[in-house]
Amino acid sequence: MDQSKRQNFTMLCDYYELTMANGYYKAHMADGITYFDMFFRDIPDGGGFAICAGLEQFIDYINNLHFSDEDIAYLRSKNVFDEGFLESLKTFRFTGDIYAVPEGTPIFPGEPIVTVRAPAAEAQFIETFLLLTINHQSLIATKANRIVRAAKGRAVAEFGSRRAQGADGAYLGARAAYIGGCAATACTITDRDFGVPATGTMAHSWVQMFDSEYEAFKTYCEIYPTNATLLVDTYNTLKSGVPNAIKVFKEVLWPKGIRNCAIRLDSGDIAYLSKKARKMLDDAGLPECKIVVSNSLDEDIILALIRQGAAVDSFGVGERMITSKSTPVFGGVYKLCARETADGTIIPKIKISENAAKITNPHYKKVYRLFDPENGKAIADYIALYDEVVDGSQPIELFDPDFTWKRKTVVSCTVRELQVPVFKDGKCVYTSPSTGEIRDYCAKEVDSLWDEVKRFENPHHYYVDLSQKLWDIKQELLKQGNK
């Protein structure tokens, strides 16, 4: 995106990020190197995997991170912050390292999506924006991918802007939906900025504006003969909508040699109406005419329509995708996992909870995906210490971190480190792919998962295992914490 169009979101942070940064400054801890991981705990909709998205916007935020004079004046007015701390904000920039899983990658609970190594005040401060952008777009990309897979090869367009939670919900939600596999969006600005194909033809108001449905269809086809999709359910779908569409297609498009056209159904019993409409179109010599449907769809409804034999060529999905209505929150969290002493020693840190799901994995880590070299399918993810060597040509023992007696030795596999360097010493070292390239990458990566992991109901549990060294460190910290 053009730099001039980027907004400074530095102050889009939780207030405690500032009070902690001020506290670190007062305690002479602001420059101490720390390590934080962003990860999530639960997959939306009980699915088998999630899709990572939102990294490009996080990169923009880090590149533009600075406090304006107005920001500092506001903070001074709170009468909470040390004057020396406020002065330091005049030159505040991110100077650390960031590693992240590329957008479009399938991700699983507990594994680091983004790892930040930076001075304490900097690493702590970026928490809010990191979480909001990765959480939101990963949520929508995951939901979109479920819906696209439910459509079984039929195109899905994102139609949700008017029901999104705010402008960014629509704008970046459409981007995330495209990454997840949607073919197009109704959100024009997302096409302008990210190259997500914009689509759309008419609303019911267009049909109502004219003296007759026939006149409305005829006028539209005369203006847009190569993009003629007619909304046929304003009055009576089968008695007037489809017959008038057929009449206009033959009168206006056929003389121009145009056979590509479509009708859209937005209400009523979609399965029944689509089958009836399909027969009417075929009987009229219009087998090329496509049937597009919309109307509060989601993956469950789409699957049901397909099971019922609905004659649908593509789907327009709005509110239930752009808001991920069934699971509206992606529970990504950001936790301290280590700090570094002056001599470079890394000291692991852990958060302990009576809720086992909230116990964190300590230390500076790397996460790897293991693939079967014969079929290319993902076997498991493997989290190891940052300095461990993971060699796929050597046997790798995998074991369930909770039920350690469940063990498996992978004799030979292809190993890929999931995170890539994004910032080094505050400088961006990563070039974001185009949104279309991310979408293609996502499709390829999802294809590497076993069908059992992609089931909608009771998907196979994909293992995210710890190395023996990391597991041992975690157990030792748990023992220390319980003394």
C-alpha cells in the first residue's frame, strides 16, 4: 500500500503497555532483551486447523511506529508518566527482531506464530496491535477456508462489508477471506489496495426503480452485456424473475453472440428454487447460464444445499463469514517466554496456571513442520529450543506433551522451519508476497494436510510436539513454580 495512505496506529495500544513501559524505564529494565511468543489455544468452530493472516499489516505498523508530539502531550496530561520516559518516546522506534509464520500457513494451537526478541519496553508495547491484526485476519481467513472447502470447487465471493464490525473489519476482512480461498469480494477498496477481484451487479432497488422487472433487466444487460447477472427474486422468482431473465438474455445478449450470463437468488428455498430455475434455463436453451446464490450462508448451509442437490454454481457469503459469526473470537495471546542477561544467557520463563491449557511453553524456540517425503503430507509440528538441530535424515522421536506414553519415531522426513525472519535489528528483512500469491500458497499448504485433519466434524487431532529438551525444561520450571 502507498505509504501516504498508512495511518499511524502507535497509540492503538492498551494503556497498561504504556504504564509497564514507564515502569521498565523507572526500574532500569527497559533495555533488557526479552522474548515473547504469540500463539493461540483453540481452533475456531472446532476445526482441525487455522490459517495465519495479518502479517503484512503488522509489518506496516512496526515500520511506522513512532510517537507524535500530540501523543506525548496527551500522555503528559495524564500525570502518570516520568518526564524522562516521555522524552525517550520522541525517538522511540522498534529495534528488535521478529520471526513469524508466513500468511496463508495452516497453524495449530500452542505453537509460536510470531516470536519477538526485543528490549522489554518495545516487545511489551507492540502486544495489542500484533494481537488485534493477527487475531482478526486469522479468524476470517480460517472461516473463509472452511466455507470455500464446503463449496467443493464452486466459487465463493465475500459479500460482507455492510455487516462487518467497522471499516477495517470490512476492508481487511475481505483481504483475509481472499487469502482463505474466496474468489472475489464486494469490497471495492480491497480490490484497489490488495488486488482482490471486486464483483457485483445489482441490488433489488435497481429492479424496483424501473416500471417493470423486464425493463430493469433489459436496461442492465444493454449497459453491461458482458457482466449480466440478474437478481431474479425481487417479485416472484419462478413466475416472473427467471422468465424475464430468459427473455432478456435472448433478446439482448444472443444477438451480440454472448452466451455467458447468470441469475442470482437471494431469498426463499434456495435448494428448491435453484433446481427449478436450472430446469427452466436448460429448457430455454441456456445451459451456460450460471446460478449464483446468497442469503446468510455459511459452511453448514452450503454443505446442506449441496447434499440436497441444489443447482448452484457459486456462492456469495456475507455476515457469517466477515464476522465469523459462529466463533467470533480468535484467541491468540502474547506471552513472555524468556529474557536475556547482559552476558547473553537466555533464561526461560513460564506462566503457570491451574488451567492446564493456560500453561505456556518456555524459552526461545523454533517450530518445524515434518512432511512425509513420499506423499508430501504434513506429519506433525515439532517445537524445539532455538539452538537444537532438527535433521529429517535422522530419526525424530515424537511424543504427546500431555500423554507422554504416546510416542512415535519418524525415521525419515522433510523438515521445514515455519517461522521466517521479518525484522532484524529493527529493519524489515521480509518482502510481503502479493495477496494473490498468499492465497495460492495457502491452497497448497492446506492441500498438504491429510483429509482427516480437514474434516468439519471431529477432525483428526494434528500433533504439535515438544522436543525432549524443551519438555524437560518445562517440567523443571513447573516443579520450581510449585515449590
